Amino acid sequence: MTSKMLSPDTIRRPFARYAHGVEIPANARMVVTSGQLGIGPDEFIPDGAAEQAALCFGNIDAILAEAGMSAVDVVRINAFVTDRAHMAGYMAARDRWLSEVAEDALPASTLVIVNGFTRPEFLVEVEVTAARA
């Protein structure tokens, strides 16, 4: 990873596996994904937030791979869940997805609780920004 993780000692440590900020080098190539929902190519939508989040991250893996990138290149994660009850499942899936990312190279991350998505069965949506020099 060519980006620099920013986590100043003067502020509270992040709540989980993410950085407070990420500096992207000037010559970096960037990829921005659209929000990915927990739906497979066969239209299957899992019932649980953890399973939907895992599918979201699988979709993101495919998008990043097409650009020659992977989770280690992600500098920002924006995620949305429809209820506080879905936070733990989402965060478990995110942390599994980031398990290959070094502790000093984690992306910035935001999780927002929203009222809903285009279909009521969707519980989670995830979008990322990746950069590689």
C-alpha cells in the first residue's frame, strides 16, 4: 500500500479496524465504487446483515480485481445499515475482509444507519475508494 494511515495520538483511537484518515500520494491511480448491495448475480439476497455485507465485499473484490487492485489498496469505506442491530454483523464482515490488510495500513471508515434502501430486504450497502501509486 502506498497510502499513509493517519491516526494521531492526540485523539481517541478508532473503535475498530480502520484509520481516522488516509493520505493518498499525488501520483496515485484511484478507483471509486458505487454502493454495493448484498445481492448475488443470481438475484439471491441473504437474510442476515453479516451475509449481505460479505456479499457486498465480494462484489467490491470483483470490481477492484478488474482494476488490478484489492482490499490492501482501499483508503476509504462508506457503509450503510438499516438498523443498529445490523452493525455487529456488518463490522464482523468488514473486519474479516480487512484481515489481510496490515494494522498500519487500514482504510478510513464510516458507518451510517439509514432508513432503508430501494428494496426492504436490503440491510447493508458498502462503497469504497481505493488508490495505488
